[in-house]
Amino acid sequence: MKKLLFVLLLIFLDYSCYACNELERIGKVYQVVEPNMLSEIYERVKSKNIDIKQHITKERIKNYKPDNLVKLKKAKEPRTFTVDLTYTLEFDIVDGSGNIIYPKGFVFNPLDYVTLHNPLIVINGTNTNEVKWFEKSEYQKKLENMLLITDGSYFELSSRLKRPVFYADRRIIERFKLDATPSIVIQKGNLIEVKEIVVSDNN
């Protein structure tokens, strides 16, 4: 008896599946327009990751600071000195074919070939008095004058002063023999003149 009932159940189930397959469409059938849930989740996560990466990139740019910065002392008295940029090549400079253009030992002064048209102003960006001094100085009036900082945030200072701000890294410090801030770097003929400015604490 149990076996008979089991066989009848199988026949019923098989017929039900057949009936389901044979059902006719009644009324209009519309295509599903809702987005696939997994696809939507993936796109949102992907978009969020892009937003996070962009945020991280912006933060890195804002907080950028070279590793080779040199903190200079504050100028205690006004001083002016000149720097000779004459350089002796320590190796041969060759062209694409290996021909020597300038041999090792060649002596040259870059100021014989290029001109520094506008002064470079070097300050300590963390020194409030030096920043205020620059704000009130004649150098702030012209964007062509390049402002360099030995420390501080270039981004914050640029936002405050509404002008480009750059870092004076070790190479610049050593090349112009800078010793204190603020310093004004200008070209005089084929020499560089550096003026150290004394800034009052009450500036």
C-alpha cells in the first residue's frame, strides 16, 4: 500500500511539473527593468573605492613635503654676499651616438646661458613673523616672484597668500649657499646675490 501511494505521488509531481511547463501566458508580460542587485552593489562599492582613492590622493598632495628639507636659522643681522655658480663637469656628456659634446673637466657658468629674471624669496613657512613680513613686502605684489619655503605646509601657505609656493630643498640651499631666512636671491651679471633680511618679532 505504501509503495502504491509513493508511485502515485511521483506521478502527481511529474504531472504538476509538466502542467507548469504547459501553462499559457495570460495578459502582458513585461521585461524586468530593476537592476541586478549584485551588479548594483558592485558598482556602488567600485564607486566608493574610487572616491576613497581620490580622497587619499588629494590628502597626499596637500600634505606633501620633501624629505631633503634643510631648516635654516633666522637671520640675526642684514647680510649680502655673492655666489659663483661656475661648475666643472665631473663626467663626459655625450649625444645619442656616443660622441662627446662636453668633456669631463669642462667649466661653465649656467648664468652665461640663462637669466634669472625675477627674485627668489626664501622664508621659513612655520615662522609667523616671516610669513607676515612677506605678505606686507613688495615681493608679494608680483606673482612672477617665486616664493620658496624651508619648512611648513606649501598648501596652507599657498591658500593664505593666493600664490604658488614651492619648497627650497637641499639642492637649492646648497647651490645658492643659503644660510638664513628670509633670503632674497637675485642675479647680478653672471653671479648670484643673496640678501639676508632681519625680521622683527613684532612684524
